[in-house]
Amino acid sequence: MSELNVVTGAFSYTGKYITRRLLAMGKTVRTLTGHPDRPDPFGGRVSAAPLNFDRPDELTRNLQGATVLYNTYWVRFPHGRTTYEKAVENTKILIRAAENAGVRRIVHLSITNASADSPLPYFKGKGILEKAIIDSRLSYAIVRPTVVFGTEGILINNIAWLLRRIPVFAVPGAGDYRLQPVFVEDMAEIAVSAASRSDNLIMDAAGPEIYTFDGLVHLIAEKAHSRARIIHLPPELAFLLSQFIGWLLEDVVLTRDEVGGLMANLLVSGGPPTGQTRLSDWLAQNADRVGATYISELEQHYRK
């Protein structure tokens, strides 16, 4: 039997691309999933077990025999009983289960500029978990993506969707804050490559292009052939507008942490780019597909 790797959320977005690479390498893959009814894109080649944090012994059993655990579990925003604090607690349970199961190495997806001291709960929670992994008995690779783009990527797609359908698009503030998008395939390659190393490491997953947010919106508008007028509003007003649009769409379009992280330039790497794919090239190749349909976070993760 080939080496067993476990991926949380293999039927979801980033986990799917990691799993695809592992299967191509001949690895045996098991997924821990909170959505057992989600369609299996791998035709039964991936075994599935519940990601049930209330049963740590069951988690340990489902991790036994695994060489590597790829953890993609997190929450984009609090909703109902799901909070950042609960996501931190859940992930710590998963880390302990991996230790008890004898997993050799964990590859954990974090976020650029995560910090336990961050005033932004999203980045703070990610920073707390990085410390928990560093303090664990596991060999680790912490991969810190910026903004991940791809066919199922929410941010780029939904900006394009809005630009295609509304007459005015509001940019929070001056829009001069920067971000450095990374292609999901590149991010998956970085994560899988990090698993094969023996040293403990923290590395960014960042693409070769850096945009201002205003520049990014104009680029997407150009590729989507949008006629929307792009305006600038005070950040709080732009956020309130996004809440109204979210109410209409029955989704969360933008969060305060996302606005804060963008405006604080937290989605830019301080090191050289680790991804190779240029967003500008990808947009040109996928102009007709990007924004063709709206991708709902609530529909994907909370209503299934």
C-alpha cells in the first residue's frame, strides 16, 4: 500500500488541488470532512471520514497510519455558533489527534502576516494556531497563502460577478493598499513540496504580481468587459454597502477583517514570490468564465 496522506476538506477548494497532486504522485489519500454529502471529484479514489471535533478519539483513529496531515480547515467569518475562537479550539483538537496518532508531519495552511497579537480576529486566530503547531510534537510546514485565485476562488470571481452586473463598484478608501494573489495550483504545489522536507519551516505562498486593490479591480473590469463605474468611498461606507449587497444575495460579500487586512497590506509577502502563475495571464485565459456565476460562501460551507 502506498503512503497515506490525510487532507482536511479534500472535496472543497484548496484541499481538492492538494489531493489531486497527491493522487498523481501515487499517494493514498483519506479526507476528514465536515461535508460528507459533498460531491466526490475523485471518483471514489479518496476515502472519507468525518471531521468531528467532538470525538477526538475518532479523529485519532482516522489519522493513524498517516505520514502527513494537510490541514486546510478554517472559517472565513463567524456565523451562528461558528466563531474564530471555536475554529482555533477545533484545530488544536486536530493537532493533538495528529500527535496521538503518530503523524510524522503537518502541512498547515495559514495566512500571510498571521500574528497572535493582531487586532484582526482572522489573523490573530491564524497566529495562535501557528504557535500551537510550533509548540507541538509534530514536524511542521506552515504555508501562508496571500489571496488564492482559481476557478472556485471567491474574491476574484465575485468581484468580476459584481462588475458584470452592477453599474457602480465601490472601492474602500483610496484603494492604494496592495495584495499579491497566488494561483491555487501553485499554492498546492508549494504545500506538497513542503511535506517532503524534514525541516520545520514557515513560508509564504505568494504570486509574482503585486497589485493595488484599485488596480486589481480595474484589471478585472477590463478582462470582464465591465462598464461599471469604479468609485471610492470611505471604508466604513463601502463596508455597509457590501453588507446591503450581501443581504440581497443572502451571503457575506466582505468582512471587516478582510477590509482591515487589505488596508493594512497584510496580503503581501515580505519575501520573493513562491508562485509562478500571473493573475493577469490567468484572467486573460479565463475572461469568459470569471464572474459568470456567483460563488456563495454561506451556500458552500453553512447550508450543506
